[in-house]
Amino acid sequence: MLASALAVQRANEAKTAKRKKDIERQFSGWDGSHHAVVEETKNRMSNPDSFEHIETRYKETETGISVVMRFRGSNAFGGVVTNIAFAEVNENGRVISLTIE
């Protein structure tokens, strides 16, 4: 009985470690930004070349992760503004939804 409980515990620990590693791969080791969220955000910007990452934070969910990213960029009038992107990302790193405020 004890051996099977230990096996289950080790399997759960391995699953958790794999999930953590899979999530970490989605982020830049340089500035901590989420690769797919940055790309999707740039696709929605009027001047994607002006994108400047400030900060990214995330929280694990049952189906993936919730990402909050602060960034700067120029708007349609040429002024530099700071925005926040809220994204839901699945376990594979694909952006499911993105809202920019």
C-alpha cells in the first residue's frame, strides 16, 4: 500500500514538474515576456516596431495560464503610451484571448 501511494506521489510530482517546465518555456529568459502574447500584441498595434516590454506576470489556471503584460508603444497619433495586455493562454502557449487596455 505504501509503495503504491509513493508511486502516485512521484507521478504527481513528475507531472507538476513537467507542467512547470512547459510553462517556463513560453517565456523569454531575457526579459520575462511571454512570446505569444508579445506577438499577438504587436499584431494589434498601429506601430509594432515601437513595442517596448515593461513587465509580465502570470498565474496558472486549470486550462493554462493568465498573463498580464505592461508595455509601451506609440499610438496612431505618434504619442508614446503605456498599456496593459490581459491574455488567456492554453497549455501549449497559444493565446486564446487578448484584451489591451
